Amino acid sequence: MPAASMESGTEIIKADGVTKRFGAMTAVDRVHYSLHENEVAGIIGSNGAGKTTLFNLLTGYYPPDEGTILYRGKDVTRAKPEDRVAMGMTRTFQLTSTFDNLSVSDNLVLAFFRAHRKSSLLHLLLNTCKRQRSQDRVVAALETFGLQPVRDRQVRHLGLGEKRRLEIAMAVLAEPEVLLLDEPLAGLSESEIRGVLDVLGGRVGKQTILIVEHKISHVKDFVQRLTVMHEGRIIADGGYEECLRHPEVRRSYWQIDAAAEGDVHAAG
Ligand SMILES: Nc1ncnc2c1ncn2[C@@H]1O[C@H](COP(=O)(O)OP(=O)(O)OP(=O)(O)O)[C@@H](O)[C@H]1O
Ligand SMILES: [Mg+2]
């Protein structure tokens, strides 16, 4: 899908010339990056390219040394984490940690309550309408994320792929404006990866998603726009094919012989 078609959507996140240094090392180097409403975008790059650091800047984990970050046009560059929470940002950006001694469905119920705590828990318990809605949402999440068969299982007995699907389900139950995922496929087997990609694929068009991944093969069927990072900079941005052909991507990112095998590993 051409990147141009995405440009018309509302700009949700905009990073303008952001730089982050760790001592002498420039982890993110004057990066410009935008994410539009309902866009499904991926960032790839070799080890140490700066993907996680950029991700942390966008989510407010730390402020950039230079540059600005806008959230729906508002400057959040220096916003403290609690200010971001008040704006509805932080909770939208992080995978929720699970309660490993509770069941899958209990975790989903808690995720829903936590996300809708504007009305107090007591209020929710007393409000039949809201309670019904939470139950409906949890049942829908169990279905959507393929968790129905393990709904009563304690989280600590889940496989890694099931746990990852639960984490994403919990994040989605919070009704985030943006789902930001840093290597959600790390450590999973090929079949578990397919399961997670299936549930993420089901969100396309309904949700703004930014997914950071090491391997391009994991995201190529899924993202509408790809951004390639190398040594702290964005070296290509656009459609998958376009990025694939980009001379600097070929030079800096691919290992050409690995590319020929079809499953391309990042250099480095
Ligand atoms: N907290 C930190 N303190 C010091 N250096 C850091 C810190 N975080 C990242 N770096 C350095 O910044 C560079 C970019 O790291 P980053 O984690 O952003 O890369 P990445 O693209 O996410 O890599 P990977 O694919 O391995 O996850 C690396 O050289 C890393 O060593
Ligand atoms: Mg990383």
C-alpha cells in the first residue's frame, strides 16, 4: 500500500529532528518520523540501529536531547510521564504486564477496569450497563485473540505465544489510540509468530499500530509502511518494495547472500 495514501489521515505522532545520545554514542540522530491515524507502520533495522531508543522517545520513556515530539499536534517533548497519562498517552503505548497467578480471563477483566478507571471500580460494579459491557468486551477479546481455550488457565502456565497474545489483548482492551509494540515476536517459535501476526492482522484498519521488529520477514505482509533505521538515522521510509530496493538499505542493512535466501537477517 503506498505511503501517500496514509498521508491524509490525522497525524497522531510527529517526531521532528529528535536526537538522543548516551555519552558519546548518538543512538537516535535527528530523526523525523510521523504516524497517522489507522496507519500500520513498521520500523526495522539491525542491532543497535536505534529502534528501541526512538520508540522510548515516542512513548516518553525519556526526553530527546534535541528536537520535538508532538502528540495530536500538542508538544509533549518535555511532558512528564504523569502529564502524558493525563493526556491519555502513556497507557496507550505500553504492553500491560500480566498477573501471572490469575487466570487469562481475570487478567482481561482487570485490564478493562484499569483502562476505564475514570469511573471508579465501585461505580463500575454498581453500574450494570458498564459491567455488561466489560463482560462483552472480555468475551470478544477471548475470541479475537484465540484465548478461549485457555480462558481459565493461570497465566504462568501459558506458552510464550499465548502470553504474548494475552498481552496484546490487554493492551487493546484499554482502547489505545496507538498500539506501539517493540519486538512483540521476540523469542517466539514460527507457529507462535503466526498466531500473534494473525491477531495483529485482525486489528488492521481499526487501530493505529507501530511495530518495531528486527526481521523484515516478520512484518512484510502486515505493515503498510516501512521505515528502515541504521546507526541512529532513518535511511528509508515507504512501501516494502521501495525500501527493499533502496540503495542505502541494500548497502547498510541487507546481507546480500541472506537476502537471496528470502529470509533476510539484519546485518550486524
Ligand atoms: N540506556 C542506554 N545507555 C547507553 N547506551 C544505550 C542505552 N540504550 C541504548 N543504547 C545504545 O544506543 C544504540 C541504539 O540502541 P537501541 O536499543 O535503540 O537499538 P535497537 O535498534 O533497538 O537494537 P536491537 O535490534 O538490538 O533491539 C546502541 O548502540 C545501544 O548500545
Ligand atoms: Mg531494540
